[in-house]
Amino acid sequence: MRLSRYFLPVLKETPSEAQIVSHRYMLRAGMIKQASAGIYSWLPMGFKVLRKLENIVHEEQMRAGHIPMLMPTMQSADLWRESGRYDGYGEEMLRVQDRHGRDMLFSPTAEEMFTDVFRSHVKSYKDLPLTLYQIQWKFRDEIRPRFGVMRGREFYMKDGYNFDLTKEDALHAYNRHLVSYLRTYERMGLQAIPMRADSGPIGGDYTHEFLVLAETGESEVFYDSEITELKFGDREIDFDNVAQCQAVMDEFTSRYARTDETHDKALFDQVPEDRRRVARGIEVGQIFYFGTQYSDALGATVQTPEGGSVPVHMGSHGIGVSRLLGAIIEASHDEKGIIWPEGVTPFHCGIVNLKQGDEAADGACDALYKSLVALGLEPLYDDRKERAGGKFATMDLIGLPWRITVGPRGLKNGVVELTCRRTGESEELPPEQAVEKIAKIYAGL
Amino acid sequence: MRLSRYFLPVLKETPSEAQIVSHRYMLRAGMIKQASAGIYSWLPMGFKVLRKLENIVHEEQMRAGHIPMLMPTMQSADLWRESGRYDGYGEEMLRVQDRHGRDMLFSPTAEEMFTDVFRSHVKSYKDLPLTLYQIQWKFRDEIRPRFGVMRGREFYMKDGYNFDLTKEDALHAYNRHLVSYLRTYERMGLQAIPMRADSGPIGGDYTHEFLVLAETGESEVFYDSEITELKFGDREIDFDNVAQCQAVMDEFTSRYARTDETHDKALFDQVPEDRRRVARGIEVGQIFYFGTQYSDALGATVQTPEGGSVPVHMGSHGIGVSRLLGAIIEASHDEKGIIWPEGVTPFHCGIVNLKQGDEAADGACDALYKSLVALGLEPLYDDRKERAGGKFATMDLIGLPWRITVGPRGLKNGVVELTCRRTGESEELPPEQAVEKIAKIYAGL
């Protein structure tokens, strides 16, 4: 993309309403614009990252054998009355009447809808196991929306629902989600730690939240520092393999890691003192086994091999996709701006032309641009007639991981400058070597 | 995908509420499920096609230089009051109050939102031309929703908005949209004819609807039969080239083609009688130049090269993405079911195992499946223990363009059967040749 043809409305001033760094940088880098309280328009670069995150979530869900579909945002109140949640949900539910006076609502979550699809179509244990999911806009009418996309009212979420014959099968689905979430977050450059969460009125041990450590996190977290040394990495996983998924679950949840909601001081004190950490975290996902709560209420049963009929065991599993943009920036930035992890960056590298209009510089930039595009990469070429300082400031703010700087002086020596956004380190090298190096960095991502 | 692991709830009976064939087949093929009147859940195979259509629209819009972003579904009423449309929009607009009593609405279209983003960030003619677009869920509270996804209440639409300095520039944007739409529909296997449309209270000649011919179409259409011989084909287009886009516009709109709303009998009678056609059509898109209506109302102005300030010239351009599924099926089916065009089919081919459990048949199917996947293709392998008749009926209903049938008898002679869904023609050939042939069909799509 050539910047002169893109729409990247970078702001010079820091917007006064933004209290945390991700909100500030998303506004300043022209990624979002507030439309109403807690509701945002996704400007082109914000949308581009959102779409990348969505695609990673889809890929990892499908890899785990989960099946994508899509529910409508507007739902009839009837199903929610059947499950008993309509009256109790409170003011966070956006309630609407349509022109015929029928009660509708903007879906804040979709247990009822998925259970309804299931009960309409699945009758036999032979069709299990089954995990269906969607990535769809949700609405929760927060009383005080804040922190930009981190606690908005309209937000993009992946929510998945497993349907299983037995509790054991459902717990395998639970583990499978944990494994796939670990992969998902690592691809996004995040370390998200599964922490035992509060299961609320439903009870049971089976819910974990995934938290990204960040000073601005809304939750206080307590953990054994050994947990931050764990990496999921490239390991091959057979998602049907119960023992393999259980082993990953055990590895990533056997050490102490809890939020303030479930913190147990006595247990925490058993962690060796030099490994005890108290910090703050941002919740980016949650997995949950809740048994037959919804299948009982909505009559979602299957025939068993023996001929009887039993309610299915279910769980629900969420990833806050729009919120992840905020979380990634909270976890990866400096005083100049965002630092995108390579796996989610909106453009693979920036090209800064130090002297737009100079024949050699323009030609070299065009050639670099074409070489990168030919390799399937997406560069952002700042081809505006601006001074170099402004171009550097923009590139630092929007946080592309790599920058190639092209100027007449370097070109005389046959070199351009390749700069790493994270370390700030630069090296001079011939243009074709810079292209090669960038291609190598992104190979396999 | 192995059918035993997929969620494809095919119905045996024809649902009584479905009046037109696309609605019937989408329900029967397990693509959608009605959630409320005019509101559908997109089951996995329906979602898969929807996503393919969405991707084609994105690719073609970006090819034309248009920039994707995303607006929220819930919007404040304030902007609509500013443009003067809030009170007049009528009961089709779904109006909501949030918990603080603020008037909101579920966006039925987004002229106001895009104009607001534009006026907030663009101040100079130097940033023009600019075309921004989104693909997002919209809501129109139709009094009598019907025909499945063809006239639903919650629907998925691409809406794009061009911002230009002059009327001439805006008309180039108009032509550019026409060209990109022609490409888009052809990739989907559709012939969509641009027809002069009614511009309503705004006036002017600059609006075309794109109509797909189908007996069940909601509009009566009148056209010169020569127009159906036009193909956009593979031609290379430079979307910046004003003359080139104008030439395509002229080629595709110089013959008579109008809907009942704009039909002019005297003009139609000038078409040679043997070329006059009266038929029915389904609207799948519309392009519109409306000048400065919204930029005047909302104060979207730019500085001119001479230093003055002028309102920008705008147009809006829509493609009904969810409606397209219905339109494609209306235009491409037979009495057995859907016939997907290769460009949008949910799976590239089906594999039918005539004797599940037979070692040779199972092995051959597995090998075929793996070969196709290795080539980047997506087969749907019916690995259920069902009789052959049921498997064929399902494949015909869901309409994959190609089917490979594998049975012990053929395998003894070293062959499988490759069947074309559209023609019904079959040929016997060795498995590796069947794979090769399918790969060739999809190469370049």
C-alpha cells in the first residue's frame, strides 16, 4: 500500500479522553474512531489488524476440529425466557421491540442460540462430539464503557460451544480449547496465562481465564514465576488425543496462577518466595465447562448407545477478538508508539523515502515495493512529500516491526537501512538483501 | 472435511414456509435456520459460502483501490438527526434506547457514518480521491420479511462511499464501481446486468441496479437480448484510467435494460423486435452518485487547490452479500438441488464411498482425500455408513460441482467415477487422473 493512497488519519495530539496507552495509540495511529460511548468505527488499519486476529482464531479453531458458523446479532427474547436468563440478565442486555412489538435483544452471548440449533438437528450420540463456534459482534450495555476497545459496548468475540455425551468427553473438549487457545495467543505474540477463574453461581472447578500480563490490567493476578517460562511452541498436537491434550492442560495449569477472584493466600504461600509474583493482567479469553445447565433448560438431549435419552454436556469458550487489539498494544509498545508482533502486524514492513521526488530514491523505493509484493508481503510505502522526521514518527507510532529507509546518500553506496522497531537497531545493506531478510522473518508465520 | 465430523443437517422434507426454490434448498441443504422472522442463523455450510462471497467482494474492491474498514452496527441517532433522515426513515429503522435513555439505531445503511469519518479527518483536496467501504450486518425491519435470505431483516451488505473533489471525479468513481461489480459477479458465476434504476427523490441519471435474471425475481425487467452476450472476462483494467472505465460503462449500459420502475415503452420499442426481452430479475447491487447531498448536510468540505472550500461529491455503492446466496441458487439449480458455480462452491468436490468399511474403498477414498487436500483443495468426503442412494441425493442437493464416486467394483479395474453436477455426465478414470482434472478446473479460480 502506498500511504498517499491509503486512509491513515494519524493524530498529532494525544486525545484527552484516553486513559490507557492502547486506547491512546489506537486513536493516534488512526485505527479507531469513537462513534458513541463504548462504540467504535474501525478505521482501515484497525480493521486490518482485527481481520488478521479473526483469521488466526478461525485457523486455530478449525485446526482443533471446531466448526464455524454464524448467529444473527438480533435475537428473539423467547429463547432467553426459555432458558430463564431474560429477566435476570439486567441492564447490560440491549433490549429492543421490533415494529410488531416483539421483544428482541442484541446478543450478549449465544448459549441459547447454539443449544437451540443443536436440539433442532442432533438426536443421536453418533453425531457427537460436536463443537460449533462463531466470531460475531456482541453488545453489552456497560454502564461506564472505558479503555477504548478493551471495555466497549459493541465488541467482536469468538464464542464456541461443545456438545458431548459425557462429562469426560466434555472435559476433553475443555482441554482441547485450552490447547488451541495457547497456540492462538502465541501466534499473536502474546503470552496468555491460563488462570483458575471464578465459576460464579454455577460452581465447579472447570473454568480458566487467559490473562496477558500488563501494568494496566484490570485484574490483580498472583502466580508462580515458573509459569512464564512455559512455551507452547511448535509442538504437534493431535486434538483427538485425550491424553496429549490432558498433558498440555496439566503442564500449563499445575503451577499457581489465579486472579484476585479466586486467589487463595494459603496456597500461594506454598510457592517458594522467590517465585511468587503479584502483577496485573488483562483477560483475553475464558473456557468453561457447565455440564447440562442449558441442555436441561432447553431440552437438548441425545439418544445413548443403550437407547435411552440424556441431556448433552456442554461448555462455552470465548476469545475477545476486538479486545485483543488493546491487549496486544498494552503488552507491546514503547514511548514512541505501538510495536506489532510479526504475526499480527497490519503491514509487514514500512518503506520510508527520505527524498520523495529524487529520481534514484523514488526508483529504489518502487523496486523494493514491487519485490516485497512479489513475495506475497505487504509493505506500507510512505511516498508522501514530508520531511524525514515526520515519516519516522509516523512509522514508530503505527509500529510496523521492520522499516527500510531509502535515501540518495545510501543509494550512492548501494545500500538502504533496515531498522527493527523493537530494538531500534539498524543495519545498512543492499536493497535485495533487505528484501531477503524480511522474507525470511515472515516465512512460516 | 469428512462428513462424519461436519455439521450438515440436511432435511428430507421440504419446509412448508419456503415459497421460492433458494429458500427451500438453503433450508434443506442445512445452510440456514430461521431464528426469528427474517432473521437467520448461518449453519456451517451456509456460513462457508457467505465467507467465500465476502472474500471475493473484498478482493475485487481492493483491486479497484477501495479501502476496507468497519462501522459499528449500533449507531447514535444524533448523526441521523443531523442529516435529516432520522424522523423520515420510517418503521424499517430499528430504533433502540440504551440504558441511559439515549436514542440509538441498528444501521440500515451508513452514509452518515462514513461522511462523519471523512469530515473528521480529511481537509484537503490532496487526500482525494478516496473510496471507503465496509461489509457489515445491517438491519431493516421489513414489515413482511420473506423469501429467506433474499428479503431478510438482518442482512450482510457491502456498502462503499466515494469522496471526490468534482462531479467528473465522482463519475469516474461511479464507473470504477460498475467495472469492479461486473468482475465480482462474474467470479461468482452470475450474469448481473446493470439496468438504469430509479433515483427516487434525489433525481439525476446516475444510478444503476445490477439484476440477475431468474424466474422468481421480484422485478420485471425489459432488455435488449444483445446485452446477455456481453462478458467482462479476463480483461486487464487500470482502475485509475478514466477512459478505460468509461468505455466499459458505455459497453455495458448502451443497450436498453431497465426495470419496471424506469421502463420507457417508446424507447424499448426502438429495439428490434426479435431482441426485445421481458423477464424477471433479482437485484444484487446498486451504484449511486448523489452529489453533495450528505456533504452539504454534514459539512464534509475540503480545501481546493485555489484555497476555497467545497463540499465533496459523493456516491454510495452496495452489494447484497447475504442476498447473493439466494440469487445464485435461483439462477443455478435443478430439481435435485443446488448447482454451485465453481467460484463460490463450499467444497471443491464430493467424494462418495459406495461401500464404507470395505478396505479397498476406504483406502482409495482416504488417498483421494489426501491428494486433493495436498493440492490446496477442499473435498467433502461422505464417509458415513449410508446406502449409496442417500449419499447421491445429499451430494445432488448440496450441489458441489464435481463428485468422485469410489466403489469396490471400479477399483478392481483401477478406476473411479468423476461426475459433473451441472451436466450429470460421468467418466471413469484412474483416481490420480480424477484429482488432476479437478485441480485443473480450479486452477486460477
